[in-house]
Amino acid sequence: MNDAIGQFIQRFQLQLPLPTPLLQQSRKAAVLIPIICHREPTLLLTRRASHLRQHPGQIAFPGGAADLSDSSPEETALREAYEEINLNPEVASILGQLPALDSISGFQVTPVVGLLPSNIMFKANQDEVEMMFEIPLRYVLNSKNYFSMDITRRGQPHRIYFMFYAGYPIWGLTASILYRLARQIYTASSAEI
């Protein structure tokens, strides 16, 4: 294991999760935050197929709604990652979860953090995933790469996060999850990578 991954694991496991707002949604979903253990670690993201009814063309994590047969958010995230990017669940080393967040599509989404080996191969399910790309973990964990905008939806204030990487706009729930991960790993008192 390289130093960057070791440092990430230590900080992820030692930091208390950030407080989470009261959740409104009851339908469960989970996404996998797949960190690939290259010498310079990366994080895998997908672009949803443009023909999908919900969130077409958006940058996302592998993941989706929980099935009745899923026993945990980890099982949901790994099952969905297998369906979307052909990830063998046995090669993923699950580190833990971030607190669940409500999505605008009516789900309570639990992000599951998993480490993947550097020699892993993926195959996108074209029915769900248009393409995949990797983003350096160092970039994701740098809070200076995030922007935010405050909006009002249904009379309630909301903060929307977004970032750009290699021409890809990353926003909405995906950017919120990445921002929470960065904040959990690097508290205000610690230096960022």
C-alpha cells in the first residue's frame, strides 16, 4: 500500500463524520466511491447515459436504489457497481460510509467508500453508463476546487456544490458527496494534500 492511500485510510477512519441534516427521504439508495490504488490514487466517476429518464448525462458514482434483497448499503453499492461498470464485488475493500444525503430524485443515498486494486478493468453497461473517467484523489480532496451556490427550492434554502475536472462539470449530489469526503478527510485545522 502506498503512502497516499495509507494516509487517506488513516484520516478517513479517524475523523468523526460531519453532522448531517435531518433526512426527509425514506427510499434507500447507495453509491460506491471507488478509489483506485494507483501510485497516485484516483477516483472513478461515470457519465450517465443520455437516454436515461433521471439525471441523463450527469457525472455520477456507480450506484442506485436498494433492492429488497440487499442487506446493507454496501451490498447495494457493490451490486449496482457490478451492474453499471462490471466491478467484481470481491476485489473491493470497503472502508466505511459517509452519512446519507437526500437526493432531489427522492432517495436517501448512502455513500460507501471502497478501495480497488490498480490493475482493475471496468466495462461500462451502455444501457446505464455512457463513459467512465478517473480523477486524481488529490484533486478531489482539495476544497479549493469546489464552488457553491445557494438556492431556494420549495421554500427551503439549499447549497449546491460543483467542480470541474478536465472539462467535466461535476455538480449536485455527486459534488456534495465529494465535498463531504474532502471535509471529513481534511478538517479545518489540517493541511490539504
